[in-house]
Amino acid sequence: MRWVPTEVECAGRVHLGIGQALAYKYAWGVAALVVVAHEVSQSLKQFLEWAMQTLDLRIYIYTGGVVTPLNARKPPSPLRT
């Protein structure tokens, strides 16, 4: 497993976290960002997806005690009977 420099930032200051992750990417060639949030709004998710694709960053969301890759699909909801 390769070591990846990782920045952790709260959702309200995500722009700072992206800046730091870009500095890591410039220095190391790879970087990750973990965004800590109670909830992820659609606009924040769209912004993070743009950053992930455009800036080539690995982005993860930490919410509810769980870290999830941004591009991971949520498991399907259980069927109600």
C-alpha cells in the first residue's frame, strides 16, 4: 500500500482543504481530502465531484462515524414490506 498525504477539513472550510490537498498533490503527486460533515448537501457533493474529477484528488466523506469514498454508491435501501 502506498502512503497518500491526506488533508482533513470540515465541510464549512472545504475550500481550504482543497487548497492544502493541491499542495500535497504538487509535492507528492497524489493527495486525498477527507471532508467531515453532518450532512452533505447536493451543492457540496457537486462541488466535491467537480474537484475530484478536475483536480484529480481522492475525496472521502466522514459522516455518522463512517468514511466513504465520494464516488461510492450507497447501498440500496431495504425493501419495505
